[in-house]
Amino acid sequence: MAYVYDDAGQTRSHKGGWCGVRAVAIATGMQWSDVEKHLRPICKAGKTGGAISRGIYREDLDTALADLGWVWRAAQHPEGRKARPADLPAGRLIARQSKHFTAVIDGVVHDTWDCSRKMVYGYWSKPAP
């Protein structure tokens, strides 16, 4: 499976819970601090209800990405099996996995760990203008 180590340019340690921020920063090309500024009020008012460092609920990430023009799509299940990141369409995507979000660029996972074998429930993408 294809994997590239990518911490979205962060030099400080972000253990646990930051996968949503990292995935958005990588897939959109936004700076980490700008992603945090965008997510914090949405998550505070939404289901997450507080600190994004403990993780972000899908509903809140969906709201934040919709504000940026991204849309949710359910993953197709190829050949009767569960979808993996390599099965997703080409482009810059944010995939939702079990308890994890990751950036997938042209079928390659960009993250701080190799989650390429995890099942994908669906993904967000930005439609072409």
C-alpha cells in the first residue's frame, strides 16, 4: 500500500486527536494554524463540544469542510470487499476511517503513520469549479 510520512509541517508533537486538523491541512494546503482557527468555533458549538486536541466528530468536520466547499461521498466497495485509500478516486481527498481521518492524494496516504490498510467509510473532496 502507498504511504508518505507527512506531519503537515508541524515541528511540535501532536499526539492523538489531531488527525482531523492534519488531514485538512494536508489536503487543502492550508496552514495548520489556519485550520485550527477554522475548526475551533465549529467544534466548540458542535458535537465535539470543546478541545479539538481530543479528536473531532465527523459531523463537525463535515460542517467545517462544507464551509470550504468540500463535499462528502460514501466509499464504493470494490469487488465485494471494503474500500481502502488506494481505491479512492484521484485528487486531494480527506478519508474517514474508523476513529481516524487521513489525507489521500492520488491514492497515496499522507499521514504520520501508515493507515493505508484501514477501511475507508467515505471521503470529502472539493468539486472542480
